[in-house]
Amino acid sequence: MSDTSWETEREVVSARLRENRERRGLLEEKTQEIRAELRDLLVRGSNVAVDVAEMARLAGISRDTAHRYLRETGQLSRRQRHAANKEEKDAQQIDYCPPD
């Protein structure tokens, strides 16, 4: 390759790398928007007692991912809420001491 060819190729590669970086940046923004929408849908589904496994199946994600997204929003799944309520009730029964 001649020096001119090398320089031309270097310029083309450099320009394409910059374009690639810009496109990846746009995709990252879009990905974040889509993930935020997914989190919102998981929370909405959880609020109306849709099973996490069902939501995960419909969204094409793992149950672990669905639970992680719910935890990130401070939301517990229906089963987790039920377990927490049961633990709270059990603790209240243990704390109760009937009068002698």
C-alpha cells in the first residue's frame, strides 16, 4: 500500500469509529428508555397481582431479572409481600403475652 492509501484508510477508519461511537451512544439512550418502560410495566403488573414469573415470560426476561428490576424500584413481588406480611404477623403473635 502506498502512503496515500494508508492515510486514506486511516481517515476512513477514524471517521467510521467516531460514527460507530455516536450510534452506540444513541442505542444506549434508547436501551435505557426501554428498560425504564419495562420496570414501570413490572411495577404496574405487580400492583395488580400479576405473577412475576408470568410477567418475566411475557417480557422475555428471567424471573431473576424481573425481581431485580422490582427491587431497584423498591417494589416487592406479590409473593415477597405475602411472605413479609406473614413474618410480621408471626412476630406480632410472638410479642403478644396474654395477661396472667
